[in-house]
Amino acid sequence: MPRVHEAGGFKVYIYLPPGEHGPPHVHVIKAGSEVVIHIGTGKALEPHRVYGPISDRQVVRAVRLVEALEQELLERWRMHHDG
């Protein structure tokens, strides 16, 4: 599970096959909480799932971080998943 970015206490991961699956998404982890965000949908990003105690404000910060990196993250996801 490569960590592909880190900023402001948030760590962005792309989990690898065979245990991980599509659609393209990233896992953003901060202080034991996790936000799963789908990428490359052509729509505004939003949290798909949220695990652990994390404030709405922190969820919004995670989504904004992924928005700023979406193209790069999508390329990295495809590199690991589409070969």
C-alpha cells in the first residue's frame, strides 16, 4: 500500500491488488481515521466512506487535498491497477 502523498497530517494511500479493487479511489488517513474518496468520476469529489472519529471539517480538508491532486492520484492508481 504505497503512500502517495502527505500534507497537514493527512496521508494519502493507494491500496494494491489483489485485495483492492475498482473503481479508482484513495484512502486518506489522519490520526487513526480514514476517508475513502473515489477519483476520476468526472463529478465533484465527495467522501465515499468515513471510518473512525473525524470531524466534518477534517473530512472536507481531506476531500480538498484529493481534489488538488486528483489527476496525479488517478494516474498513480491506474499505474498500480491497470498495469
